[in-house]
Amino acid sequence: MATSRILIIQGHPDPGGRHFCHALAESYGSAAVAAAHQVRRLDVGRVDFPLLRSKREWDEGALPPALADAQRDIAWAQHVVLVFPLWLGGMPALLKGFLEQVARPGFAIGVDGRGGPGAKLLKGRSARIVVTMGMPAFIYRWYFGAHSIRSLERNILRFVGFAPVRRSLIGLVEAKGDRRERWLAALAKLGRRAA
């Protein structure tokens, strides 16, 4: 089996690191390393950066120095795993702000000087979205149409070139029993395969 370069982006905004999202990311990452994949980790909750407040800032503003390593890691990766909890039906605001900052023109989207307008500059990379939620995942998919995850896939990841984009929606995270252990094992299996 060929080895892959994997970037795991921990999108839980609490830097304390004791949430199920953290355990899932660790399970994936440890299994990937054991399978000889190269793994880098990025914890958005531990990165200090400002939010964008205008289109001009996004088009022309300087990338905050704290995010230069994040862009380098994304450029290095062949596969990106994005782990976060569902908050108010979508990703936490800090994660959205992070993606807005790093997916700048000239890095993720082409401009006249690099790749031509609208070019998908992050082509050749795959992604997996891992989302935890309190409700059953089938309710989120069926009743809500997984709207925010579909938006992340289409309007951010695929828009800049990621393909394929797969998802793991993990519901009832506060339930008792062995559900958590089964999900940790499932993420480890995905990590071994870099999927």
C-alpha cells in the first residue's frame, strides 16, 4: 500500500483537547502513522488569528502570520481530514473563520497572477469531513438535508479543487454504550487506509 501525506485539521474551537472530536482525530492519526502514512496535525482552537471583515481584506489583505504554517501544511497534504462538532446546524464560527482566512485568492483560488481567475489551485487532494452531533445522524441527513455539510463540500472544498470529498457523520455522541468505541475503531480503519 502506498503511503500518503495526511493533514488532520481539528476544528473543535476548545483548545482543551478533551472532546470526542479530539479522540476521533487521535484515533485516525495514530492508525495512519502506524500504517506508515505521514501525518501532520493542526488544532484550529490553538491558533490565534483575526476574522476577515471585508472582501477587500480577503482579496488583498496579508495572511496573518499565524496561518502561514496552515497554508504550507494544506499545500503539502494529499488528503485532508476535517473534524468538528455540529453547532447550531453548521461548523463552529472559529473553523469557518479559519477556512475563510486560508482559502485566499492565489493560494486556493486562481487569480490573474497564478492559475488564472477561478482556477482550483488545490486540485489533486482528497478530503474527509468528520462531524459529531447530538442528534441522530440520519435525522440530520434526512430532515435537515445535511445542508451545512453539503455547503462545506460544494462551496469550499470542491470549489478549490478537493475531490473526492467523503463524510463521516457521527450522531448521538452523548449516548451511553459502545457507540463511541465503534466510531473510534471506524476512524482508525479509515486512518490506516488514508481514506
